[in-house]
Amino acid sequence: MNTIEIKSRKLNITLLVLRVGIGLLMLGHGIPKLQMLISGDIQFPGVMGMSPTLSLALAVFSEVICSILLLVGLRTRYAAIPLILTMLAAVLVIHGGDPFAKQELGILYLIVYLALFMLGSGKFSFDAVLRSYRIDK
């Protein structure tokens, strides 16, 4: 194995670890929101003029559905967009007036989602499988 192959393999393993790790962590935030949405007991702020129910539904889509897409590496760049927007809303709107310590976790998630948006899912993903079957190679 040459140096480029080793670096590429390390990058792909790093992307796998980032995707799976951040996906599982965000599911820990999203599952309780999904349960809240299903139960109908909406205790969630309305964001940017949206109703609390719509804000919660969008957060659930992002934090549950998009996190699952990240976990498996399916349409990773597209899945990262709602997560980026959700973290921006959390940091700038929900916690905009709070001290940095309250914003820090959202900023950390945001940085990882931006990296995944820029780099994609890597070789160990469903995106890579789909790329290998493209007709226009």
C-alpha cells in the first residue's frame, strides 16, 4: 500500500467514525422529540414564526431521519443540510442570548455536520455503493 492509499483509507475510516458517532449522538436528542411529537404533548418552542408543532416536526425530521441517513451514509451531504440548519437555529435562535457554555454543544455538532457536508460520506457508506453502480462512469 502506498502513502496515498494509506491516507485515503484513514480518511474513509475517519468519515465512518464521524458519521456513525454523530448520528448516534444526535439520535439521543431526536428520539425524545419524536416521542413528544407522537404523544401530542408538545413542549417545544416555535422558531422563526413557526408553530411549536411544526418546529418540533422539523427538528424530528432532522435529528431522527437525517441522523439515520448519516449513520448508514445515504445521501450524506443532503442529510447534513437540515442538521446544519437545525444547529444554526439552536445556537443562534434558541440559545442566542445564552452564555457560550449553553451554545457550545450545538456549535460542536454544527462543525461536524459542516465537515460531513464538505467531505461527504466516504468509501464505507451506501453513497459509495450507489456511486459504484452509476451508469455514466
